[in-house]
Amino acid sequence: MPLRLIALFLPIAAAILLGGCATEPSLYTGETAYYGYTWEKELELGRQSDVGIVKQMGLYQDDQLAAYIRELGNDLLAHSAIRSESAPEIYRNTEFTFRLLDSPVVNAFALPGGYVYVTRGLLAHLENEAQLAVVIGHEITHVEARHASKQALKQQIGQIGLIAGAVIGEHVAENKELAREMINLSGDVFQLVSLKYGRDAERESDLHGVEYAAKAGYAAEEGSAFFRSLDRISEKSGQSIPSWMSSHPDPGEREKTISELAAQWRTTSNGQPIIGRERFFEKVDGLIVGENPRNGYTDGSRFYHPDLAIQFNTPQGWTLQNESGAVYLTDPNRTVLVAFTLAHESSPLEAALKLKEKLSLETSYAQDTNVNGLPAYILEGSVTSANGSLQIHSTFVQHDSHVFTFLGYGNGATFSNFQSLIRGIPGSFQKITNPQILNVQPYRIAITPAERSASFKELLPGRLPPGTDAQDWAIMNQLDLDERIERGRLIKLPAQIR
Ligand SMILES: [Zn+2]
């Protein structure tokens, strides 16, 4: 009796701490389990966060490739537990969204409620469709097993937005809410994406990932070769382990388990399992590799955005972060932040008035002006909230049909030290006229038959895309540099199409 009482009380205590705890049937057992969010709430979290992900990271612009990911995702989903007849009613009809993100980072992740993402960087590092199937199966499992929701319960992170400050720097710690509103960074997105699930959850995802890939007809043991590459990537980069790798089981152990699991499923399925190398290569031929300079790049202290045909200076020592919807610049101590975005308004004045209203800005300076011959408007002032006050410098510049916003802000005391630097950034804004910069092209993967039998190293062109070396290309091909390639074998080589 007392034992039972304790069991009853614990979830209640958790519920109070979290302001919400859900008891719903587990997808796998049908038995009641505890989650940080209700399934309903997970669907909503996924929907909201997806908007943020797409905005921040951007979708890869290739409809065919996006459709390929979607179709493969849905094919695997059809073999998953969430689509099985025994799945509890609340889960069974959940629609899934499979997206291809325009990021060179090797990554795959899932959000609650049915959102699965892979990056173009991940595709570049895969050798066949079977590997992709295992990765997507793994991510589907994170969703259906509700790992994020379970983790939320464990870590008591039921409240959204607690970590927003961590992304944009400590300087805004006191003004988190305001800062987030200003740069549209949503805390829950960050929180969900950076979640570490723990080893048990990862093992569970590997287990089902292999199962679904095998049931869909794939040679799921191929998955282990990709996990070996992940290991090589993290070894080479030394520090930046892809986020979805960080909490994953020991790669050696993982490789072995995946092969074993795949062998088990093999005995139950008929027919020749699909590896799908050529099919996959056909899809990724021409895929952009590395940073895409058309989306913006830095050369020396100058930032260029060829697609928008604009450029401006970055103060020396500052960090520039180029996201899909915005460019952020911060000083070395992250005392101030300058956000560069596109405004929705049609003139600098209109955009300035909109910002003034949105932030309830107390104006100290407002002036019509021009920047290197382009119409502009400067607006300065401060914003006071319950958490303190922020100093704001904003410049709005018009170029063609676009109005660009430079929004600099920081805390009052230190802001004045940075004023001339902050004003200097929009002051250096100009259109790009140099055709070489305007027409710069990204590097792409060219699926190429080896022109002769030689080591992989010898088959690489003399000039590799900036930021990559021979070893990177070997990893991308899941080969060793000295590995012998027979003439005619398809390999991934860099190409720049002008
Ligand atoms: Zn995982």
C-alpha cells in the first residue's frame, strides 16, 4: 500500500515541477508511460519548431532530391511501428514531414510530432540508398519512441525557451525575451535540436532503424559503414562532432550491432536486399558540397552575398554567422550583436517606423540619409523592459526592390564604446558590381567513373574546393586515401560548373 502511494505521488510531483506531464500509452507496448509532453503537444511543438528550422537553416533547392527524401521516408514509415495496426489510435495517423536542409554539416535529426531532417552534407557522405534508409529509420524511431518527450521529463525542461540566450551569447542573458523577439530565434527550436537522448534511446533507434530499412528491402548492414565515416569525421575535426553523433553509442560497438541486427532481419526477408548505389549516385550527382558562396561568404574583412548582390565590412576580430534568414555579427567578447536581415517593408522609412513600433523604441536619433548612394534611414534609441535596457542602432538601406536592415544592440554601459564600429558596418554597405563575385559558383559532387586503376589519392584533381582536403574527399567516398580503385568504378569528385 505505501509503495503504491509513492508510485502515485511521484508523477504528480513531476507534473507540478514541469507544469505538465503526460501519461499515454507507449507505442511499442501499449502500456501507460510517462512523457514530458502530451502527444498533442508534441505535434504542436514539431509544427512550430519546423518553421524555425526551415527559416534558420534553409531548404536545399532541388525539388527532385527533396521528393526523393520524402518518398524514401514514407516508404520506411510504412514499415514502422507507428504505422502498424497494433499502434494506439493517437499515433497511427500522424503525418510525417521529411526535409532536406541546405547545410554542409553532416547531420540528421528529428523533432517531436513527426519531423525528420537530413542535410545535404549528410547525403554527400553516404554511399548508397541502404545507408540513407538506416539513418532515416533511426530518426523515425526517435519520433515514435518519443525520446525528446521522455528526455524533457527527465531533464525537467518542460518550459520553452530557457536556453535561447546560449545561442546568441551571454550579453543578452538579461534580455533573452527581447533578444529572441528581435532576431526571431526561437528557444524551443534550439532546445529540441540540441537534445541529447542518451545511449538507451540511441540503441533503440538503431535497433528499429535497421529493422525498418531491412523490412523495406534494404541491405541494412550498409549502415555500419556510414557510422564508421561519422567516426572518421569527428576524429579529423577533433572537436566538432556532429550533434546527432555526440550521445550515440561507441561507434565500434555500433558497427557490430548494426551488422548483427541486419543479419537477423536478413534471414526473415526474401529476395536480394537493395544496396542502391547507382540509384543513389544518380540522385546526388551535382549536389553542392561545402559552403555555398552564393548564400554569402567572407573574403578578408568583407562579406559578400552574390545572390542578393550586396556586400559590407566585418570589423576586425568579429565573428560572422551566416544563417538562412539572417547574418549575425558579434565582437570578440560578444558584448554587442548586429543582425543583418531583409525587411518586409518597401522603404527604409517604413521599415524604421515598423521597428520603432515593434520595440516601443525611445528614439534618440532619426535621420534620412544615404549609404554609398543608396537611400537609407538611421534610427537610434533604447528599449526598456522589466529586465533592463538595451541600446539600439539600426540602419535601413534600399537596394533595388529590397530594404535591408542592420540592427545593432547591446547593454547601455558598453554600447557607446562600440558605436562607431556598429555604424561602420552599414556604412560600408554597397552593391556588388564585380562579375566574378556576382557569378561565383559552389562546388558540386560529380559522380565520375575512375579514368584508370589507381589509388583514390591519385584520382583526385590537383585543386580541391577551399576548406576541403584529400582526406575529406576520401571520407566522403568512404575510402582510404591509398585504397586502390579499379578503372570505371564510380567515385565522388569535386566539380565547379561555371
Ligand atoms: Zn539518434
